[in-house]
Amino acid sequence: MKSAFIPVTLNLDVSAAGEEAQAVASELLRRTNGLSPRISEDEALRILLVDVMISAAHAMRITQELARTVVAIDPQATNSEESDESGIAVASVYGSGDERQYSLDADYSGKYSPNGWATKAIDAYVQHEADAIVIETNQGGDMAEDTLRNAGFTGRVIRVHASKGKYARAEPISALYAQGRVAHR
């Protein structure tokens, strides 16, 4: 069922609240005032939630020791004006067990030729001193790894094949954000 577009108005009475609650309410009002009146209420709440989680990720401090860094690539299937971007992100894990923390270290996503995304990923691997490059192989299988190798990459490649939809794959990451265990650096 599609949600109807309705104007979003946020009114909060925090006159009896403490300073911290008033500061939070003030920030919520600031963030929702710029939203389009044609956006649905559900979408406005989703945008606000993502904005709050990303702000918290920027403020989070890593307290554990670095365990591993990888460059992840989701290559675009074609290279044209209508193409999706190649997703290229650098991520790290710190600590172990229940104390693990995570960070999104950089995002190099963009529209590239095959050699372009491979070169960008190799540069990120070197710059971030990564342990491996992880490649999603749904769009081309061996071709993605061959493209990296042909661009000169000699390090470790981890191939993954996405068997679930994007939303199902995003749920564990979303849960880590909600737990305050992901930092943006």
C-alpha cells in the first residue's frame, strides 16, 4: 500500500523538559523544517532516523584495536549514462566478539569504466592499507576479479554472491547502526 503525501508538521511541547530534551527537540524541528511538503509522513520519519543515526556514527569514538580493513566493490553492470554507480567502500572492524565496533572509512562510489573502478579500488586498498578487496560477483562473476587482476592487483580477493535482496542484506548493518556500533570516519 502506498502512503499518501501529506504535509509534515512537527510540534513538540518541551517547556517542562530538561535542557538536553529541549536540545534534542530543537534539533528534530530544525531537521524536519527543510523537508518537502510532498513527502509522506513515513518517509519523513525514515529520513530523520537515518540522519540521526549517521550523525551518531560521525560522533562515535572507536575504542577497540583494528582487526581488519577491506575495500568492498559492487561493480556496475554497464557503463552508460543510465548505469548505476559502482559501489566502492572501505570498511573496518575493531575488537572481537560482543565488543566489536565497525567503521565506514571512505566511499569512492561513482560511474567508472571497468578499468576505472578497478583502479579506484586498488588505490583505496593501498591508501587504507586494506587486507583484502571484496567483490560482489552477481554481475559478471569471474569478470570482476579478472578486471582487478588486469589492472595490476595482486592482493587477496574475496568473492561474494548476493543470494538475498538488498533490504535483507541491509538489516544486520542497520541493526549495528541502531546499537551505536558503527562509526563514520
